[in-house]
Amino acid sequence: ILPDSAAGLPKSASRDLRLGDAELGQELGSESSEVAEYGSGSGARSFTVSGWRFKDALSAYSFQQAQQGRSTSMIRRANYVLDFAAAASLKPDQRDAFLTSLKNPVDGPVPELIALMPKKEAVAGSERYITGPIALQRFLPRVPPGMLGFHYSAEAQMARYVDGSTLVIVEYPLPSMARERVEEFRKLPGATVKRTGSRAVIVFDAPNE
């Protein structure tokens, strides 16, 4: 899935890259992955790039957020996520050229919910975009999958904060769906819940509660 050459160097070695969480990868629609070495391993300009390709841009966006904390060198382009942690020799323009040479990228809109999450005092790297029950179990197990309502095509953005609270915004196709789910969310211990249009807003463990 990665280019045959980059920064004037040929691809010298390649292998499949296994996802650490196969169930999550399957839920997100992981299609293929690769670790590629460019140039000679002993050369000063040689580098290695890891890449994952997903079914769409939303899946890649969710995967990138799920990997926060493991790597700070990941970049998403369309339905690809690339890790340049072992590519320190690449200059910014060479990295940009690498991104534009990806094979058949499938771009698309990404969620707007992240813009609604307050940045002040957010725990860096704690953001997660949740689109299915596996991700919910991994990142927010205090909410049962049936309660969140994936059968309504619900999607959720979460983040944790330094005061110990967790903010979750769940978006539904219709306000009536959010209204129904809000009544269920109020049954969760430690949850403060409100509805805004087709969105349910949940704060867990708010310090004033």
C-alpha cells in the first residue's frame, strides 16, 4: 500500500503490519497494512514508514485517535494512517510528497464533534472517536453498547480532563433518538446528562457532583 520509492530512495524491504487489536481493526474496517524500509538500512538517509489503510476516512480518523499515546508521529491522509516515527531523516517537503503519492486514497468528511470538546485542561491524547461496540468496550466500558444505541447509527466523541471528569458527546441522526437515549444515560452512576438537538452530552465524575 506504500509507494515503491520515496525521497529518492527505493523501497528495499516490506512486510505486513499486524494490528495490536485485531477486533478493533475489524470493526473499523482495516483493509491492509505495511511496514516499508527505504534505502539501505546502514545508510544515513534510510528510513522506515508504517502504514494502515481503512475502508474510509472516518475509520482512519477513529484509528488515529485510538493510537494516541502510543505514537506522536502519526498522520492521517484520507483513509490512510502513517507512522513516521522511524523516518526522522525525512524533510517536511519529502514527507508531504510521500503522503501525496499514496495509492488510491479515499477521502471524505470527518466528524465535527471534536470541535465541541473543550481544549482547556483536556488530558493530551485522551480523545477517542467511537463508532462501534468494540471501541466502546475498549475506551468507555462504563456505558453498555445497547444503551448507547449503535443500532441508531450513533457515534460518540470522548475526552478526559485533568479534574478527573470524562466528557462524551453522542450524535444521533434524529433529535427523538437522542431524547430517548438521554433518559437511559441518566441511569448511569456518576453521569450528568443533557440533550442539545440530536446530541446527548454526558459528563462523568464532574467534580461538583
